[in-house]
Amino acid sequence: MQSLLEQLKKSVSEALVSAFGTELTSSAPLVVPASNPKFGDYQSNVALSLPKKLKIAPRSIAEKIVENLKVDNFCETPTIAGPGFINFTIKPTYLATQLTTIQTDNRLGIEPVRSPQRIIVDYPSPNVAKEMHVGHLRSAIIGDCLARILEFVGHDVLRISHIGDWGTPFGMLIAYLKEAYPEALTTTEELNLGELSTFYRQAKKRFDEDENFREAARLSVVQLQAGDRETLLAWKIVCELSSRSYQKIYDLMGLSPEIEARGESFYNPFLPEIVTELEKLGLLEESDGAKCVFLEDFTNREGEPLPLIVQKSDGGYNYATTDLAAIRYRVNVDKVQQVIYPVGSEQRSHFAQIFQVGKRAGWITENHQFIHAYFGLVLGEDGTKLKTRSGEAIKLKELLDKAITLARKDLETRLQQEEREETEEFIDRVSQVVGISAVKYADLSQNRTSDYKFSYQKMLALQGNTAPYLLYAYVRVQGISRKGNIDFTKLTTDTQILLQEATEITLAKHILQLGEVITEVEKDLLPNRLCQYLFELSQKFNQFYDRCPILQADEPSRTSRLVLADLTARTIKLGLSLLGISVIERM
Ligand code: ARG
């Protein structure tokens, strides 16, 4: 089903052709949602951008467009305001027909894209041997959401976790393993990642304080790269333990199970080729024994071009080289058209640099889009980087567990107040869903490019733009079905949907805008727009619910309102599922 916005855009562009003969290019978008409901539902400012081209006053252009518009099957007569804005209001009868159409559709009328692409979303990409910390929270949450949305609209999505599983930090870990736990090379049993994070800290301590140890660490890197058997075994032990530990976190968070771990080590065999290829292309230069590409538009303090080192003077490779190999592999082997990297904004220059080299090497062509979907920091309530009291990065597992515990407390208080008795199973399930969704939603509802303050209290609140508020709107609808013994799936499709009350019409319009919002998120990769949409939907539903009796209403209003309630709930459920959040029937 074409969205209302698309239908209007099509009508306006046809009206332009019939009014002025040729296809006019304009700097203004043809139609946008109205800035104020007072003016209608949608508006076109296109007339204001054409007077120079047409040598006619904007108001007259608007009049000509309106004369040629054929929208009376779905719009009230368009009006012209101010210097030449055209305002559109959708007819309630048309809204009703559209609702009837989507009622039988699981996708709620949202058609898949016409030209699906193959897209990699690179997330959550933690680093082995360090527990996932709050910094990876955003990559996991945003990446999972973007992957779900792109997949829903019909793209072929690969979820690739570019795990940091190679390189210098491993030298340190391997050296420490050999030094402190030589028995680990014969058994993996008593090691678990909890211990390993202590292990990591201890290794780091040794590394920081002892030059001989640093030398041993460097040697281990060389041995690892040379494929030394024992060193490789030590490496594997660390990798497997940590991967088991983050799988538990992925499960707890409800991330899509389709994440493929393809760590940095995967690209090792291709690194020498990257260097030779760049050399052949004439992009490589030597500087202090290192092989580098001198970057365009990146300069040091003296104004000289900055080098991107692809091979260090000791022959080793680094993060950038691996990412270049990943770019080439993703284009040539995975055959992607798009790669999205939801990674923190502190890596902006890294990505700008590797994309530049990828383009200059001819791997990234104009048929490819490589996007760093960067995000800001998670801050503590005091506005500084989120840390534990002792100043360490907060572990993701602890943060999620705490959200669940607090959700449980809230629930238990509410049950007491309402004198409700619920099973332990119910309490577990609700606290889990509410706790995890609150954390995810708090993250997704912020524009990802900015930092945000992490507040359990705010994210768990039943009021405001929070997951519990949306979940509650959904639960309210399910409550209607329980109370009235209504099977929503059996509401017949030939139901005449009646939209009379203002709150009904507003809600109906909003339901029909999901597709427009998803299209926007697909384009600009900002999930907060979907959150805002769902928040407003819940608000509009609550207003409708307060104003319009449903079970008590007479037919045909009763059935019509039930359909509206059901469509609201299904829209919330679908929208939340795209955010990676599941609903509950009661809470
Ligand atoms: N492992 C990196 C980190 O934790 C993130 C990797 C992001 N993906 C990439 N292709 N560079 O900082």
C-alpha cells in the first residue's frame, strides 16, 4: 500500500507537470507532514521554491498547482495559506478504507522496497578478553535495531560482529597466560570470563610495570602471527571463553541470533595482499620505515598530509589494515551494496580514513555506500562518562541485571498497591522484558549522534517517552480483549470503520503513518524517529481511550473502535519488534 505521503507526492508532481508542462526540479521536498495539525495533515511548500524559475508569484503558482491537483478521492479540497503553502487534509472516509486494507495484513500495509540490497551491519564487535562494557551497549542496541528495520523492508542483511580478536593486546594476554597459568594450555575448565577480566587487569598491570614482560608480549604477537602452535592455542582459549560469555549477554538482550562472528583474525590471510595492492595502485609511500597511504584532507598540526599506516616498520599490521581488508572482502566476496558501522563517534576519523583509502583503491565505488552510523557516549547521571564507583567501565551484564532488578521492585510495589496476586513466573517474565526494553528504548529514543544520560529511574518510568509507557498502551488493548472476551483476529474485515470523534481520526491517521516513518529510518538510520512515532501513537491511543467508550459503545462504533484499538496494538507490537523489543500481554 502506498503511504499517504507518497500518494500526495505523486499527485503534486503530476499537478506540476500538467500546470507547467515540464517536470520541474525543485529544491524543496514536494510534500512534508504538516508542521501544525491546525493546517491539516500534510503540506507542500514547493510553490515557494519556483518563482525564479517560472517568473510567477508563488501564490499564483500554488493556485495553478491546486487547480491541477487530482486528490479529491482521498483529500478534502486543498487550501492555500500565506505566501503559497498548500495544505492537505485526508478525508476520514479514506482513512477508514486504508485501515480496512491493513487490517488483514501482517505487515500493516508496508510494502517491501522495490530494489533490495545486500547490506552488512557491523555490530556489536566487542573485543575479546575484555568483558563487554557499556560502550558496546549502543552498538548492540542500535545495530540490532537497524538490522531488523532493513530486513523488514526487504533487504538482505548480514550481521557481522567484527570482533577484536587479534593484535597487540593479545600479546599481553598470551604472555600472561604462559607466565601465570601455564596449566591453562592443557585445560580450559576452570577458566571463565569473570576470572578472565581479572586476568586481563593483571596482565595489563604486568604490561605497564615491567619492560621484560612487554618484550615477552611483543614476542607473543610475533609468535601468534607466525602461527606458533602453543601461542595459537592460548589465543583460542581466550577467544572461546569470551565468546561464550558475550553470547550470554546477547541472549539476555534479545539480540537477533543471526550475528556472525567474523573477527579481525579472519582477515589475516588478506593483509599482505592489501599492502601489495595499494602498492601497485601507487597509493603506498614509506615513512620512517612504515608503509602508509597519505590521506587527503587530513593534516597534522604543521599542515602536512597525515599518513594512514598500513604496515608498521616491524612488519605488523593494525586496526586500519584489517578494516581495509574487511572493506575489500565485503565488496568482492560478500557482494554488498551497503555496509553500516554502528560504532562510537570517537572512531569517526578512523572510518573517514579507511573509507577514503577504500575509495581511492577502487574497492568502494559509487555503487557502494559505506556508512559510519556513529553514536555518542552513555553518560552517568552527573553528566560524566558512566563508570563504577571505583572508576572502572561498567560491565554490561551488571547494568542489565540491575535494570531487571529495579523493574522487579517497581512491579512488586505496583502489585501490592493493586492487591494483585501473580505467579513468580509472571513476575520474572515481566521484570525481564520491562528491564531490558527500558534500557534499549532509553538508548534508541535519543538521537544516536548525541551523548545521553543513563538513568534507571527515567527509563523505567510508566510515564513519558519510555518503554514501559508503550508496553502499557499495548497491555491496555489486550485488557480490552480480555474484558470483553474479544478475539481481535475474528473482527471481520468487512467491518465498517467509522471515524467520527476527533481522537479517532487523529489516531487513525497516525496508525497509517508507520510506513512513512520506517522509510525515514531506513534512509537516515535514526531509530529515535520510530520511537517518537510510537510514543505519539501511544499518547493518541490513550486520548482516544479516555474520550471514546469502546466495549460500552453501540454498534457499529463498538466494532469500529475495537478494530482501531487492535490496529494500535499491532502497530506498537510491530514497531517495538523493529526496535528489538518484545511485548507482554499483561504487566
Ligand atoms: N572492536 C572495536 C571496538 O570495540 C569495534 C569494531 C567496529 N567495527 C569495525 N569494522 N571497525 O572499538
